[in-house]
Amino acid sequence: MTLFNPFLLGLFMLVIGIDEFQKGRKSYGYMSIAVSLFAFFVSLQAFFLN
């Protein structure tokens, strides 16, 4: 289950980033999407290294 935690965090942050873009807050949108990409990267590393 700990393998899916960063993936779910990345998915959640991606949804938040898209929502922030739709609200017009681009700085929070970029930050949320950057965090989601980092979480996806960590999730993929954990998947391949296990």
C-alpha cells in the first residue's frame, strides 16, 4: 500500500492544479502540477526499485 501513496498524492495534486488553473490562480496551479510530477516520479522509482 505504501507504493500507491505517492501515486495517489500525485493524482490528487494534479486535480488540484487543474482546478487552480480553472480558477485563474496560475502560480498555485504550476506549483501543484510540479508537486504532482515529483510525486509521480517518486512513485515510479519506488515501483521499479522494489
